[in-house]
Amino acid sequence: MTYTTILTETRGRVGIVQLNRPQAMNAFNLVMLGEVFDALEAFDKDEAIGAIIVTGNEKAFAAGADIKEMAEASYVQMVVEERVAVWDRIRKIRKPVIAAVSGWALGGGCEFALSCDMVIASESAKFGQPEITIGVIPGAGGTQRLARLVGKHLAMEMVINNRTLTAQEAQQFGLANRIVPVEGYLDAAVTFADEVASRAPMAVRMAKDAVNAAFETTLTEGLNVEKRDFYQLFATEDQKEGMTAFIEKRKPNWKGK
């Protein structure tokens, strides 16, 4: 597929989606959002891909939404066009999605990183929700996902008082998994994603489903999801292969079945 606002590539079993609007600090417009999710869905359907990375460039992951595109929009227009609804597509991606963040991840950029399953941050990464400075609030999950990750009080400060988190703070408060040097940050993310992609595909899918349930359900409901997914894996060839390989002290040969 030909894209105009993103670049895609594969490295082994890792699919990479790179935001490519450097003139706008990779700010999300409707075209780029659609292309990003199209690419994610294509990699999700590709059996050769085990994990997906979304990245920008060293200076900016994504510096928010394209304000020029929304500045004159009316309430009715926003509701009718359902501009935020497109973000729901990331929740349907079954494979792990890893944000490789360097530089600014602001507004929609921060929200996109929050929507991913894991975050690798370069030492220059900065996360923030500055929508309050232009008279609005986060609309693509920023208030909800941020509060669940960093807690109410810090989320309030970020959303109401425009506090920005450094990479070190993001890791401290649970927003980033690892911090890596700016130079080679994408290579480091690929190494991380390649390790994720080496796991049993069906188990990875069920693990993602179960962990996400912890943020969206009660404890009782989440435990039921976990139990269901655990039992279902005993219907897979990979479960038999994984346990047999363990007993035989050899490396498993996953088939994704």
C-alpha cells in the first residue's frame, strides 16, 4: 500500500510504522491517523509479523493533533464527523504495539503512546497533554489512560497545569518501559520488539487481552478473562509444543496455532 504521511518497513518479525510529517512535528491530521491505523491493521493480519513499532523521528514522536485542521470546527461538526472515533481502531490490534518515542510526545502524540502496549523512550523523550493551553482537553484517551497509569494527582497536574514528564519521570511513573540513548533509539526498540515477537503468538495475544482487561473491568471480571484465556491456550498446538520443548530441554518451534 502507498502512504503519503507515514513510512513502513519490516525487520525480521517486527513491523515498523514511522510517522512522517516532519514539517509539522508529526502532528496527527485525519489522513495520517487513517494511514497509521491502516498500516497497523495490515501488520496485524500478516502472519510473518510478531510485534509492531510506531515511531517518529529523533526530534518528535508526534507533537499533538493538527490544530489548523480543527481550529474552526463546530460542536456539530466534531460530533457528526466523530473525529476521535478513529482512535478506537488501535484497541482492536491483537499483536503487541510498541511506541518508540524520542523528543516530543504531546497531546495526541502522548495519547497515542498511552494507547500502545509498551513504550521505549529515548533520553530526550518528553510527554505532555498541553490541550488546556488552547482551550480544550485531551479527547483521545488522555484523561483516562493517563490517570490509570500515573494516578489522579499527577494526571490532574499534567492535564490542568500543562506539566511535562521527562523520559526519566515517565519511567518512574509507569508510562515508559525503558530509557535508551537517542542515538540508535529505534534500533533498541527493534531489539526489544524482536524479543517480544519471539514469544508464542497465541499466548502473546491472550496475554495482551488479559492485561488490558485489568484496566477495563472489575477484578472479578478480569480474573474470569484471565482464566478463560489460560484455558483456551490448552487448545493450541503452541501450548503442546512449548511444554514439550521445556520437558525435552530444547527451544520451542512456535507455529502460531
